[in-house]
Amino acid sequence: MSIQIQIKRGPKNDRLAFTPAIGELIWDQTLNSLWVGDGSTLGGLELTSSSGGSGGSDTLNGLIDTDLNLLANGQYLEFQNGKWINQAPQTHQISDLTDVDTVNTPPSTNDVLSFNGTKWIPTDIIDLGNY
């Protein structure tokens, strides 16, 4: 008579939706990898070979601390709430800075920013004098 042992199995998103009990085994069908619960880690801990053989991932999306969605050229990874997530670059203008005033003193060609005691303002380089 043979004994058959069945373990929980399913896609990565299902595994990441619960915390397996201590010693509970889970087969991740998305990553084709075996995971074990420690009773406190969401999704469990991946079982890997100590000799550097199988296990782990050779892609960012296969790592457990990434959450990559709608990937596009030019994005970067940002660490938020324990996970690396992809973000689109944000554009900023110097006038977005709260300590720079380019509204009351509009810049002209060849101006530099100089500090007037409270804010950075555009200044003609000739007005700065010699240093």
C-alpha cells in the first residue's frame, strides 16, 4: 500500500494571499517552486538548494519582493511597503521647489540661481560681483 501526500498548490497570487502555517507546504504553479510556511510570512518562504542549484528566480518578476505591473520602457523600481514596484518617471520643474522663486523674478538668458536670504532667485551673473 502506498501513501500519497498532497500539498496546497496554485498560482503566485493565491499563495501571496495567505500566511501558511508552520511546516505547511505550497507549490507555486506560476514560479514552479516549493514554499514552506513559518506561521508569520505572507506567502511562505521559498525552499532553495543550499548548494546553489535549483530555486530562486532568474527574472525580477519571479522574485517574491517584487510587484511589477504594466511594464514600460523608461520605468524604474521603487521600494514601497516591503516590495519593489515599477514606477514611471515623473517630470519636475524648478518652479515646483518651494524654496525657488521664478514667478516673481522670471529668469533671463544666462541667469544663475542665487540665495536672497529666504529663497533662491534668478540673478544676472554680473549682479553677483567678483568672488
